[in-house]
Amino acid sequence: MNDINLNNNFTPFDPSIISNIMDALDSADKNKVILITKDLSAADIADIINLIPRSEVKNFVEFIENDFNPEILAELEEHLREEVINYLGPTHVAEFLQKLETDDAVHVIEDIDEKEKNIILNKIPDVDRKDLELSLNYPEDSAGRLMSFDFVSLTPDMNVGDAIDRFRLNDELPIEFYEIYLVDNSSKPIAAISLSNIIRSSRDKNLKDLQSHELVMISADMDRELVAYQFERFDLVSAPVVDINGRLIGVITADDIVDVIQDEAGEDIKLLGGVGDENITDSVIRVSRGRFSWLFINLLTAVLASVVIGFFDATIEEMVALAILMPIVASMGGNAGTQTLTIAVRSLSTRDLVPLNYKRIINKEILVSFYNGVLFAIITGFFGWLWFDNFSLGIVLATAMILNMVIAGLAGILIPLSLNRVGIDPAVASTVFLTTITDVVGFFSFLGLAAWFLV
């Protein structure tokens, strides 16, 4: 994303602009819309499209079509991007893609309908289309989809003066680049040198003698989450992308990785909440359909918990206090398990939780759950005793609390580890399994102990 707006000094987006845009759209005042948006960045325009009613998007896009910044397409949410592409038409979109860096252009068209994608690609000159098609051939969420073909490579036998002269005479240099890559005769990278290092060095010094960064190469088929991990681990600004033969074919820069980290973190949060790829601007039907499946699964788990309660209906009839207190045990277990689950899923994503430390982390979570279980057992047991004037009831409540919180903590760490081991994203299904376990164990332990000791 290279859009820079010097006129607004990077001020935060002003929500009042939406009201002004809506007034202009309502009165079909094209000139006013253009006047309001002419000094806004591509990100701001994308925010406007994301925020105005869906019924007004077409008119807004048509009003600004002649001044449309191609970067807007890269900033839009996926479902709105497809709409805007349809409004602009394949010819305009093809022109815009040629003005974007390869990684941004791929991001714009990678998810649209295959037939429409081919129509757009066929309108792009061969030299530009070749790069796009090469990136699109790599798996989704791979480094190949993130990389840009705009990089600078030189041979190690050149000196600093020759390199600088070549930079100045080359009209096809990338708009922005941070490092140059020294490559051998087979185009395999052998060193990465920062521009600052070149600028500080004398003209007669050979490039191969300059101090270079640690060369961290990214395979084109590497998963983008692992790419982000490499950038974080080695504090990279950019990294060369190599093909299966180790030849330099592209570069990934830190701005692309920021987007990856944000997308992956947001995806994990949504999956843990059971809302999939839902966006705040989605239609009612789409949101309802997306949430229904998870709510239905939760309904099944709730039925299972109810079945467990049904086993102890006679016990509950004899002591109504059990019906009042049993949600406390289940809810505390659920909350404790969710805390552990959240940390575990995030740690797996960041590679902080690995087989080498599984045992230590599991033991730690058991101890944490036990300590908290004991503390809350004392609080709730004393509370139950005072409320119903029944010391034995307090002991049962306290014991069930310890059992359920320990099981909840253990489940919170073992469920994501198990799912991760069999190749299932832990963020997708962990919550459902955890809810089932904490509810069933909570009700069974409390009511079972009550049936044993109190009735």
C-alpha cells in the first residue's frame, strides 16, 4: 500500500464526511462528491465505501470514477471490492491493476469469479499479465500471493559507485525498496544489503565486501502465517522470495506482513466467537446464515448438558438449592477454560507453544486451575453454606468447583493442542468442545456429589 496524502497530514478519518457525502448523493450532486473526496487518501475513500449504505455505493463509485485511485480497490473489504469491480467494469479494472504493485493487484482479483478474473486478465498486456498469473498460480495464503516482483538485484562483483549510477539511470526501479539482493550466476540470492549501508560506503568499495543482513529467504509456497513469524523472529523489513530451485523471483515487505498479522488475528478472534469471515457491513441474511451453524452446534451441546441434568431430576426435586447453585459451577468452569483456551490458541499461532514445551505448559495450566479452583471453592462454598444454612451443601459446591475448574483448564490447553496435531485450526472448533466439557463436567460433578452425599 503506497498511497500517500500530503494534504491531510495523516489526520484521522472524520466521520462527519459520511454525512456530507450522503447529502451530496441524495441530491445527486456529483461535483460536491468530487470536491469532498479529491484530497482524501485511498484508505479514506475505502472507509467511505465501507460505511455508506449499500444502495449508494454504485452512485458514489460512478461519481468518482474519473478520479478513482487504484489503491482504493486494495483497501476495500472483500465483498464490497467485488461490487465495486462490477460497477467499474473489466476495462477500467484492468487499467487500475497495471498501476498497482503485483502483490496488491493479486489481492484485488484473487477472490473474484474465475470467469470475470480471466476477462480482466485478458485485457492486461502480456508483460504485466505474466507476473499476475505467476502469483495467482501459487496456493492461496502462500508467500507467492504476497510477493512483489519489484525488487533490485545486482551481482557481487559491482562496486558501490556502479550500483548508485545504475540506480540513477534505471527508470524502472521500484517506487520503494529497502534492500538490494546480490545474486550469483544462477539468480540465487547470496546476500541482502540495506540502502543505508550502500549510501554510507565509498564508491570504490565492492558490494560483496559490504556488511550484509542475515539472509532469510522465503519459499514461494510458504504459508503466510509462517512468513509473518519469520519477519517477527528476525525483525525483517523485507525478504527475498525464491522458487523451488532457490532462484530469486520476488520480495515481500513489512507493510504486507502488517496486513497478514491483522487479518490472521482478526480471523482467530472471529473463529473463536463462531462468526467465521463475517464483516460488520454484511447483510442480515448473510450474517444470520453464517451464525446459524455455530448456534445450532451450541444448541446440541446445551441439549447434552440438559440430558446430564435429567439424570439427577429426582435429586433436584428433593433439594431445590441444587438448581439454584449448579449454574455457578458450570459458568466458572467455562470462563476459566476460555481463559486458558485463548492463550493456547494465540500461542500456537505465534509458535510460542511448541512440542518442546507442551508438558511444561500443561502442568502450569493444571496448577493455575487448581489454585484458582481452591480459592473460588472457598468463596462459593462459604456462600452456599450461608445462603442455605447447609454446611454439607457448601462442601459439595466447593469440591465440584475445584473439579470443574481443573478439568476446564486442562481442556482449555489440550483441546487446541489436539486439534492442531490432527491439522484442524484450533480457533475453529475449540470453543464448542470446551463448552460441552465444562457444562457436562460441571453439572455432573455437582449433581453427582450432591446425590451421593446429600440425598
